[in-house]
Amino acid sequence: MAGRITVDEDFEGFGWGRFARLVLESANGDASELHDVVVVALHVADGDESAEGDLDLELRVGDEALIVSLTKFLATWAPTLPSANAWVLALCNPAAKAIARPASVPAGVALWVAIGDVDSWAEGCATDGAYETWGLTARAWNCL
């Protein structure tokens, strides 16, 4: 496999994955290499009307779209996620809304949040066919 994996722009699900190494790229060329990372993929609701410091998420479950705040989502899901050095919220934040660090994120875990849209990518090919480098790109990244 060569090149980058294309983005599925119609995906409206949510989930998480664990990465030994992940690169976060910013539009200005800055990059942060993270190790032992859990990436939580989420979708911000169109027309987000959440409270200051929070985001409304749209979660598609079967044929139904559910709206829930990021704070409430993490209060439920954070205890089920594996421990890691960092969690990355892979969610588009086109309005660049500032969010507060949810209390449900464990102390000592760096929480990275995008400013702007997020694209995922993978490059390189190891001998076993796995990608050597995984990354996310956004206008900028904040560590809460």
C-alpha cells in the first residue's frame, strides 16, 4: 500500500482507536508527535448551540440522529476508554469554539482538541502491510 487513505466524508458514526504513535499536523506546518494515544472520532452537530465551553455532538445510531453534549458523552464514555498518555478528540470544530477540559477526562491524560476541520491520513508501508505513520490534520490543535 502506498500513498494516503482517502477520507470518508459521509461517515456519521463514532468510535475510538488506540495508536502507539500519532502525528498531529497544523495548517502552519507545526506538528506534534504523540505516543500511546486514544483517538475518539466524533461528529459535531450542524448548527451547534451548546453552552459555552462545550460542543453538541450528533451521533447516528441506526437511522436515528441523537444530539448530546461533549461533556455528557465523555461522562459516559471516558470510564470505558483505555488509559493512555493522551486522548485526541477527532472532531471537526469549524467555528473554532473554545471548549473546557471535561472533568471526566482522567488527570494526567493530555486532551487534544482541533480548531477547524479534521482530516485523517496514513502513510508508508511496513513489511507486514500496516501503515507506518498515522496522523490528523487541522487548522490548529489545543492541548487542554
